[in-house]
Amino acid sequence: MSIIPDMRKSSSGNTRTANVEGRRGDFMTSLAKGLEILAAFEVGRPLGNQELVVITGLPKTTVSRMTGTLASLGYLRLDEQSRKYSMGARVLGLGASVQRHIGLLRTARPHMQRLADEQDIAVILGARDRTGLVFLEVIHPPRNELTINTDAGSVVPIERTSIGLAYLVAAPVRERVHMLHALREAHPDNWEDVRGVVERAHKSYRERGFVVSQRGRGGLICGVGVPMVLGPKGIFSFACVGPRIQLPEVRLVQVLGPRLVETVAAIGQAMRAAGPYLG
């Protein structure tokens, strides 16, 4: 079921909200236009501004302003190379029941479940939401009674979690600079500490293929994270996460990190084999 209101084209070709004649006095035209932009992505593929002009019937300047605003808020994601937009993390995180029908989640879930069963650890898939990471899927450990108290839809800080740092190290330079600027503004008093964490994450990713965090949630939670770049679909990150008391550094580095790298590689291979617009 779509979460976007039904949008119809009039006989003249201009897009309008269904049942315009019944608009109430509190109807917001600008909001309706933004929703029309989002509704256009029901075609299931990335779209450029010109394609959105044709689909919605809105003026090009309006479309440009709307897509720019929606991208800055995380509802759309711009692929710098193709200059096309796709659904962003904030839309994907609106409802887990909708998310389960997305191709990535359908492909990733069995791989994540196998890793969770094998290591008795929580395995998470997430995507960026401004300076946070929204959880799109959480597989809880099958036997471990000590586990993270979170589920799909939760948002965690990028700079203090393995899943967030994994996203950051894989982000394109322009996006990374934007995120680091936002983090510096958010942490003026301890920016040097935050920058050190980010630099260590980059070093770990270059040398090992994964990042390690032992500082999440006040130091009680730790984990390893691995990014996955899916072209126009964007960047996603995976993590194995659990209570720090159960996850010594040697297990994080020698066992969970390498196994998560293998799992993400298998998911990426399955996605490529299924085609660019799976889901």
C-alpha cells in the first residue's frame, strides 16, 4: 500500500491532487507539490528533474526547488554521477511493513539471519538520515538474552556507532564534507574527539574493510560496521552489534568484522545478479 496520496493528471496534462474540488481551506499547495514529487518515484527507478517535470506537470523551477529541499531533508537522495534522485532514508524508514517489500531488504534478510544465528549477535541494516543512521532492518540474536533494545525505524548517531561510521567512510567526498561540517557544528566542544573517531574509522576501513566502534550508547554497546554502495540506490551500511561485555576487541576484529565483510559481499553479489531495479 502506498504511503503517498494519490496524484492524478487532469485532461490538460497538469498534475493535481485527486478530488481537487473537495480541497479544504487548510489545503497547502506547496506540500501537495512535494508529495507529487515523492509519488513519482512509485515507478521504482531513479528520476532526474526533467523526468519529474514530465511526470508531474510541475514547472522546472518548482521541481528543482522541491527536489533540492527533499534531498536536503533526507526524503530523496541524489546520485552525483547520474544527477538522478531516488527515495531517501527518511522515506524508507517511515514503516518497516513497507520496507520489507524493498528489494534490498528482501535480498539481505536471509544473509543477515544466517549471520545472526551463527554468531548469536544482532545484525542491522541502515541508511543515512541527516547526521544519523536509521535502522531499516534489525535481526536480533536467537539465543542471547543480552541484546540491544531497538528495532527498525530507530535512529542512531553517525559518529558514535559502527553502522554510522561505516556509512561515513564510504560516502562520496562532497557528501562526507557536508556531514563532517554538520557534525562539527553539532559538537563544538568535543570536535577533536569526534574527528579522531572518524579518522580511526577511515584507517580501519582501509586496512581491514570494516570499522569498529566501542563507544556507542555510553560505551555499553559496541560493534563492527561495513558499508555497501549500490550506485543510484545509494549507500547502505550493515553492522554486528551487541553489549560490550560480551564482545572483546579480539572477537570484533578477528571474527565478526571478517564475517560481516563476507556477508555484505554476498548480499551485494545477489543484488547485482537480480538487476539494477530489484524491488
